[in-house]
Amino acid sequence: MTVSASTVYANLQKIDQVDPLTSAVYREQAQEVLATPSIELRLRRAIADLLNRANQELAMKTVTSEDSY
């Protein structure tokens, strides 16, 4: 499924409001955008910043017995 870079950006802005599975999908989509050189560098940098913040927040969360990596 191909999603526009602007949609990926919007999804990352609300990543803390979705379930873990949707969050993983958003992260994967962001990685695909970051690996696409034809997408404007400014937008890729903005997405990289949001993804980095989301990853930092994920690292700080408490893992429960139902969580899996």
C-alpha cells in the first residue's frame, strides 16, 4: 500500500493516539518515505524528526506482559 508523504507526516503527528499495530504500520510507512530520494528533502527531514520523537517515546514506555517486539 503506497501512502503519500504528507499522509505519513499526518499519521506520525497522531501516532501516540493509535494502537500498537497501527503505530507499527505508521513507522514502516515512514521508513519507506525516508528511503525514497524523489521525495523532497525538507519533507523527509520533517518525517525523520517526527519518527525519531515517536521512537524515543516508545523506548520510554513500560513494557507489559502482552507486549512483544
